[in-house]
Amino acid sequence: MSLGSGRGNGHVTPCEACPLRKRDSLRPFTPEELAFVQDFKTDELRVEPGASFLREGMRSEHLYTVLSGWAFRYKMLDDGRRQILNYALPADMVGLQGALMREMEHSVEALTPLTLCVFPRQKMWDLYSRVPTLAFDITWLAAREEQLVDEHLLSVGRRSALERTAYLLLHLYVRAEEAGLVRDNSIQFPFTQQHLADTLGMSLVHTNKTLKRLLASNAVRWKDRVFQLIDRAALVEIAGEDVKPRRPRPFI
């Protein structure tokens, strides 16, 4: 596990050439916003899979936007049990809690090789005072994170094992689709059944049995980490609720 800075090696992506800006699912920046974000960004951080670049209880001087790769937010109990709270995909912001509250109340781990745009906490006031449209975007991203946590709590508290598994996979598929990672209704999910179990609040055995039931429905296929959505309507029916993308959505 390792962390690496992009500064000084010629690999820091200029904001005007950011590949995320080409995505239809993200709102465009005005010239003023783009100039501010270019100044706001100080570095890029590269994180190897399995490394936690933010840890519960630590003070964070930075917040980050995922430029490429997958990560997940989690909390640990004293006995080692883990609850995965959410996943971060390209254009998602992480570390906002630490940037605003000085101390992280959860940890964030890389699922894949991860590249992060780095923004210093000390410049947050400049963003709020000088570019109110970007300040609104930060607020939107925080509200969206709260909404995702609400959905996760609903799943763990009230949905059946099959419903919550179907809803989580549909949710992650839609987010991957927004990120431009889906091809021909297929996506290579980087997580294991253990990650799913830790997200769903179920044992690994229960998760495995539930996945077998879901695959038997022929709504989806999942083999060698390649997930294919075969019948969206059938998956929505099993989940009990559809997942609607929000376009165009902000990012920093």
C-alpha cells in the first residue's frame, strides 16, 4: 500500500484539460469557475488499492475529487467488523467532512489505483466568499451524500436481503453509468462479495446465497467481476425502487 504525489513529475492534470469535463452528466464550468478551480487545486495524489488515505480520527488539511478509480468510505468497530458507508467514483468529492470539521469520522480506502485532485482546506473560505456558484455545488454534494446515506439506512433497516442487494447493485450500476464506465450494459465492478457484505450489513454466507437468488432471476449476470444488466425492469422490480440519475450534476 502506498501514496504518491503527482507534483513535480509532469503528471498533474490541468483543469482545462480535465477528462471529467467532457462528460454530459456533469455541469460545465464558467471561465471564472474554471480559473478559480485551477488555482484551488494544488496537487494530485495517487493511491494504491488497499491504502486508506483518510482515516477516522485524523485531521485533514485537504479535500479531494476522484479523478479516476474507485474508493469506499467505511467505519470500523473495535472488534474489527467493518461497515462500508458508500463508494466514491470519478467526479465524487471525499474528505469534505475533515475539511470542514477538522477531524474525520470515517475512513476512505482505495478499491483500485486511484488518482485524486487535491484541494487545501485553508482555501475553502475563498471559494465560499468569491465564487458562490461553486459554494452551492459544495453544498449540493454534501446534501447528495446525506441522501445516499438515507437510502443506505433504508436498505439496511427495512429492505429484505434480496431487495437491498438488488438496489445496491442497481445504484452502483447507475453511478458507474454516469461516470462513463459502462459499456454494452456491462461494468467491471472492482469490489468483492466481502465488500458487498460489509455494505449490506450481512454475513458473507448470507450475501453469497442472496446473490445466487438474484442471478437466478436472470435480471443480471455477474461473472469474473464483470456485471451485466440484462433486464433493468426486472431488477427494479426486485429492488422495489428505481435509481434515477441526476443530470447535469456539479463537481469541483
